Amino acid sequence: MTQNEKPSRSVLLSLLYFVASVAVGAGDSPDQAIEVRFSGEVVEVEGVSSVPIGTAVSGQYRFDPTAKDFNPADNALGLYEAVLEFELSVGDADYKAEAGTIGVLDNSARFGGRVDAYTLTCGPPLVGPAIDGLPPFQMDMNLADTTASVFNGVDLPTFIDAARLDIRAPTRGLQTGGHLLLRDSATGKVGDVAFMVETLEIVQTDGDGR
């Protein structure tokens, strides 16, 4: 990756974050749900002070591999209201959501870059304890492969491995990596606990879901 390519990649991933955050809701648990687990650690915080850098992060989610792409007109970006349940732990604090959206970007050049990406957006609502008085709002995960070789199309993948994605950590000014987003609607104050995603992998399927 050259210096000249970095701005294009940054613009692409920044816009992808907003697109992948538009959906909420998923159906009841299907017979072929797939479970994914991930882990990492906090690398940046903004608007809060009680979460140390290096705090362990882990989570899991189940998704419906038969979910339909609600963005079918776009052959470079698939969006799926597929998440059935989601759990996130940041240190001793646990968070849950009952729905979420998975985004798949394949070999896209429409924003001036060329990248494959995998995104996960859960909440609002995101249920769990406040941090420094800020209630949880949403969890975003935006991982990318700048060789654009991970995906061949925008079908919902039933196998994913973080080792094949070279952008897994937050980039200043962008929503890359993982983020626990906090917001107090009464005061307008916001916070961000940003983490690097070190592992992301399929660990279990129900039925013949893989």
C-alpha cells in the first residue's frame, strides 16, 4: 500500500461505516444460525477515562446465513439484517443486542479505492452498563482487506477469519476497527471505546449452516 493510496482507502471505509449503520432488526432464530466469536483489546478511548488501554475485549454473535441482501441493486456492497443476538464484553462490563447488520464490500472502487471489507453494526439499542455516566449506544466493527482478495461477490460469508483482513484497528478520524459507542441523549455527551480486533472466526454452526 503506497502513500498515495491511503486517502482513497480512508474515504471508502469512512463512508462504508455510515452505509452499514442504517439497518436494525432481524427475524427469529433460524435452524441454521452460525456463531462467530471475536477478541481484541482497547487501544483508544475518547470522552471516557475509566477504561484503561489494553483492557480485554471479547464477544460473539449469531447470524442467519439465509438473510437476504436489502441492498440488491449494488453489486459492490451487500447489507444483511442477519444478526440474531450479539454479546460484547469490555473488561468486566457486558453488553447485549438482539439484532444487527452485516455489511460486505467487494472489490469496490466507487469511492476512489479498491478494497474488500466486512462490517458489523449492533444497536441501538445496546443494553449494558454506562461508562463514566454515558449509556451504551452502538457497537461498530469495520474490518478491511486492502488487497481486495477476501471476497468474490457480496454474498453473506459463512466463513470469516480476521487474519485475512489487514485493517482491524482504529484509524484516527475513521470508524475502522471496533468501537463501543456511548451517548447520553439528555446532555448530548458522547464517548468511544475503540478496540483492535485480533481474532474473528466461526466457532459453531447449528444444523448445516456453514
